Amino acid sequence: MAQRLVVIGGDAAGMAAASQARRRRDRSDLEIVAFERGHHTSYSACGIPYWISGMVADRDQLVARAPATFRDEFDIDVRLRHEVTAIDLDRREVVARDLDRGGEVRERFDDLVYAAGAVPTKPAWADTDMGGVFGVQTLDDAGALRDWLDGDPTPRRAVVVGGGYIGVEMAEALVQRGLSVTLVEKADQPMATVDPDMAALVATAMRGIGIDIRTGVGVTGLDQRDGRVSAVITDDGPVPTDVVVLGLGVRPNTALAEAAGLPVGPSGGIRVDRRMRVVGAPGVWAAGDCVESLHLVSGLPVHVPLGTHANKQGRVAGINLGGGYATFPGVIGTAVTKVCELEVGRTGLRERDATASGFEFVSVVAESTNRAGYYPGARPMTVKLIAERPSGRLLGAQIVGWSEAAKRIDTLAVALWNGMTVDEMTSLDLGYAPPYAPVWDPVLIAARKAVDALDRSRGQTEPVGGHG
């Protein structure tokens, strides 16, 4: 009798696990059933802002593999619009509800992959039936927002609540659609994933394209007219609007797992080992935005919901399920985004992360250009490095610049991944030509500046340029 693998969640992690397992085991050896509560599989949620803006013409362009592909080419029984409501580890079965036709189904499993992703943070004031209030976590969410934006009457004003990646990207997308946009953020800065000095550069760029940024402002409610949202109520007064987009972040979707007795770690994600096996639960695997990972710099468990990690973790789980051997070592939190033409990249620890982790450090900010200063198109670039003292080991990096900035963070991510010191980094053999970089690349300039700061800090009791 063939073994049965049940997958909960049909996006990146779940379908990567299912695909990898299928590549190693045929149907006579392994049956695979995947439950997905939405209408799509394996899609790019990160691409949603670009479809909303119109930069991507067709929503289907965001779908990497359609359900039919998994059914026909991978022999995976994909069941859309099915929401798993219970996991019974003793009986080795899951219970799922058919969201379209009603009724329940039960499926037995020998192995289970829990890849339920994350759920958006949604405060009580956002739990409303009034028209014009949207999250943008799934393609179904994005479709509802597009319909509203294309509807009658056409919205003219938008409020984005939350200044993280999705909030910043959605604010830009709405500006590109011609709306007047206000971004409301409770913290003192947008882009909390970078330090305040770097976030200030992002805020300046956002204001430069007409976004009204209101930081240090909390939202307390919504107002409506004729069943449609008409204002966001803040502790700084009402903000009139025709549409509200929620970008308040996400948390691991672990309710079902916890109800089944699966362990959750201090970050809120499911605890897994390096092979993506759930700790203490034989035959149960987890991957993606619902799990916690090891941060390779701080050494602490973290929840970092990124598609890059989800795909890798799903692949690792699938290889192991297929009889191979693979591990997921951990994360360093590398991420990039853009606001208009301003590019933002970050990796490793911010200053406050380094302080919380107990490091003593120096931090430096270096100003340079993306190309040789005389070459047409040369634009400013700011690089920030955080280095442990006295060792000089790189702890984190951030880049903000107008062109060729974001992908330079990959150079710093590789250095960080391999435990390089800033002194070692000054000798990196990086490519040079006037159209692509100054003779001293901005990464090298920042590394030299960090070395100088470390030299000055010798014998001092307080970190230079940072707090730790």
C-alpha cells in the first residue's frame, strides 16, 4: 500500500515540499494530497503591489505553477478551496472543510507537511464589513482590491496603515494609480527593518513622490458613509479616504498546529529541526512562514516570513520526505525593496538587534555613488555597516541608493554568511568599470570606514557610532 503525504498549504513551502517528494518517489510508492483554502497555488505574493500598480498586466503572471500543473505533471491531488480545520495526530488524519460546496472530508496521512504560512495582523477596528478595507496577503485579497480600485465611484484617496515592506510598496503602487496616498505608522519611522537614520532616507523619497507620511500616529477606528469607508480615525484626528489598505505585518499561522499539540517556539513559529521535522512529532514536517528559524548572527530563534526562505525550507522538507538528505541552516534576514527608484537592502542585525543580542559594536555610514562620479547616471548611495568589536566581524549591513544599490546587499550578505571581518572585506576583489561602480566600490569604502572606526575604538569603553 502506498504511503500518503498530506500537505496543508498550497503556496511556496507546501508545494515545494510536495514537488520535491514527488521527484524522488512515484505514485505507486507515495500518494500526495495538498489542501489550499484559496484559488491559487505557488504564486508570488511579493508581486501583488506591482499588479495593483499596473506594472504587471495580468494576475496570472504572478502564478509560478497552476494547480493543473501539479495535478498533471506531478500527480499531486491539489484540492483548492479546502480549509483544514483539525489535525488528529493519534488517528493520523486531517479534517478539511469544502468552502464552496460545504461538507467535510477526512484524509489519512503517514507524513504531514504543515505549511499554513502566516496570517495578517488585524486589530479589532479593522474587523469590519464596510466596503473599501483590504488586506493584501493573497491573490484573492489583491483581486478584491483591484475590483474596488476599478469600480464606480473610482477611489481618489487612499490610506495605507503600516509602514513595513508591504505598506511602503502598496503606498507607491497606489500613487502610480493616481491616488492621493497617506501612510499612517504607529512607530517613529517607516521601514522598521532598517535603522532610523536609513529609514529617514526612505521617508524622504516617499514624500518626494507625494506620499503623506504620518509617523507616531495610532489608528483607533474607521468611519463610513453608505457602507463605504470614508475616513480612518487616528489619535491625531480623522484622515478622509476612499480605500484603506492594511500593512500591519503578519504572524505565524499556528493555531491549527497548536491545537494539535505541535510545539511553538519563542518567536511564535513552529519549532523544527534542520531537516524541517517538527520537534517531538514523528512524521510531521513544517516549512515557510509558519516556522521559526535560527538567526545565524544572533544565534536566536526568529520569525522571518520571506518567500526565499519558504521555498528553500519546502525544498529541504521534500528532499527528506523523498528519501534524500538536506538541511536548512538558518537565516540572516537579507531583504530588498524599492520606493519609486530608491532601492533599499538590508542583511543581518540592526543596531538595536546587536544591542539586544549582547554585542559590542561600531556602526558607520559611508556615502558614495553607484557609478564613477563622472559617468552619466551616477547617483548617491549610502551604505551602513555594523561590526563587532574588537574582532571586526560583520554583524549587519544596510544600503539605500538610487540605482544598483539593492543587489549590492548580496555582496554583504555573502560576507556576513561566511563570518568575514570588515578588514577582510576591504580586500574583496569586486568588479569595476565606470558604468557599474567607482574604482572603490561603496561596499569597500564602507568596510574601510568600519576598520578606521574599530581602530579608534580600541581602548574605549563605549562603542563608536552605535550602542551596545
